[in-house]
Amino acid sequence: MKTTITGLIRSSPRVLVLGDITPASLAPADPDKPALIPQMHNRITLFPTLSSLAERDPREAGRLLSLLESIYDGRFRRDTAQGTREYIVDTVVIGTLTPEVYENRFLSAMISYGSRFLIFRYTPPDELSRKVSQIFEHAASERVLKVLREDTSSKLTEALDTIARKDIDSVIIPPDLKEDLETLGELLAKLRIIFRQVKYYDSGSGRWITEIEVSQYDVPIRSTLQLKIFAKCNALIRNVPKIVGLPVVDERAVRLAARLALGGSYGTMTQLLLEIARSTTAVSQRALAAILKLSPSTVNRYLKAMHQVGVLLSADPPIIESKYLKVVRKYLAKVPNIAQNGSNGSDEENNDGV
């Protein structure tokens, strides 16, 4: 699935396909050697899979992630014994991962470095998977895919050649949808959280106390801006090739932005949030554990973390802050397949928020 989807755009001349990177390949110390950064400028940088990064030593993988984050800021600099190499770079990085690899190898690192990445989680329903498999078994499937790749890559190239920054700035966001995007931006920031479970002995009560300690979460300025730009671009690209008048953000664009808002967090946290939002009556932690097939301690830990950052008014019973409940119910509560995380829920011994 990952290869098929990314293959739809890889033949566009505006897409640079990479299998792996190193700091030296991005900008070699020797100024006479070619660098990748200039090739990335004004193009989409596509990693059909980021698995090669996941297989590296965690520190090295984290370093490469931090380099990709810095590229998003529009300027890349590398200091070496032979001098400083600095570039202006404007690119969008697209990569794919399985949910298990993302959760266990990348999620906490992305949050820790101040995430510029938006995550779209998608697990096809069983019926759709069967239909896709049947299509691929057909003798003509490769010819159909070839035409689809050519058409999609051509349309992407046309869109990138047509759309300018001024077009994005001119997109109108209606006041009600702007408010929803701002609320989703706040929610995304609070769900980009690093936390751990700590235990200490309370001599006064003579008991061991377990608490959740939050060490980091994102700032809503960045996450809100990310979602607004995404919604504008989504509204704009649906008007290509002929942009008439001023495009307007609609609920479809905000619904996709909402999926991105929850996709950047832990799968278990997203599952809990959606299940609470879907319930028309109060639901207990024990009931949530049974419904989602999670251990009670796992449910308790994630709910306490969401309570710590203000997503929940209460962890037991779990009550979602009203403004977040409103947007989750409006855009996401009926979506069944955005919280798959590939975990078995039996993480009793894991004291971290991953």
C-alpha cells in the first residue's frame, strides 16, 4: 500500500525520490562534491519508506530527523573542518511508515524536536482491502496503475507549477471553520506530548504514589498554522488547473485537517479520545479498557496524561473539554480507522508515553 500510493507521484519532475540520507549526503564537507540540498529546493522530497532511518541507531536516526526538521525552517547549515556550507531550501518532505515503526521509533523523537511533521494515519477497511487485492490480481492492473501514475504525477506537476504563495494567502477561511481549525490546532499541540509515569513513596500515608509527569508538549501557534495552511492548500489544489475567484476552505478540508490533528499523537490516546467522544453517556475507565482491549493501567495512564495537559476535564470518569469534544464529534467521531497503532495494548511495563 505504501509503495503504491507514493508511486502515484514519483514520476513528476517536481518530486525528488530518496531511499536514504546521511548528513554528508545532504551537504558534503568537500565543496566540490554535489549536495542533495540544492536538488531538494523547490521540489517535494519523497521517501517511499522511512524504514532505513528506523533501522539506524536511535541517536543517529534522531539526528537525521532533526536535520529534516531544520530543512523545514527554510535554511540548512553544516559546519565542517573545511568550512561552512549553507543553503536556502524550500521543500516538503513526504515519507511513509508502518504504524508500529512510527509509534516505537519516530513519534517521541518527532515531538521532542518540535514537530513540523503532520501524520496521516490510514488503515483500509477489510472490504476495501479485499477489493484492492482483487484489482491487483487482474491481468490489466499494471496497465491501469501505469496510466494512474502518469495522470497523477502530471496533475501534481501542473498544480505545483500553477500555485504560488500569493494564491495560498488569498484562500478564504470562513469564521466558523477558522475557529474549528484553531481549536484543532490547540488539540494537536496538547496531544504532541512527551510524558512518563513516575512512582514515589509517600512517608505520610505509607503508600507508593503513581503520577504522570509531562516533560513536553507543543505550542499551539505552530500546530494551528500548520493546519490552516493545509486546509488552504487542500481547498486550492481542488481548483487546479483553473483557479476562478477566491477559493474557500470547506468542511471537507477541515475534516482532513482534523485527521492530521489526531494522527500525530499516540494511537492509544487517539483511540481513547474517539471512544469517549462517541459515547452518549459517561463511560468508565474499566469500560474503555474492555471496549478497546487495553489493560486498565494503560487506559489510566493515557487518560491522566490528557488530563494533565487540559484535553480532559477529568480522567476518572473521563470527560473531554467541551471545545475539543465539539470538534472531535463534528469531524472525527464517525471515522473508524484513524487510530490504528499496531500495538497490542499490553504495555504494563512501559512507563513512558510511547
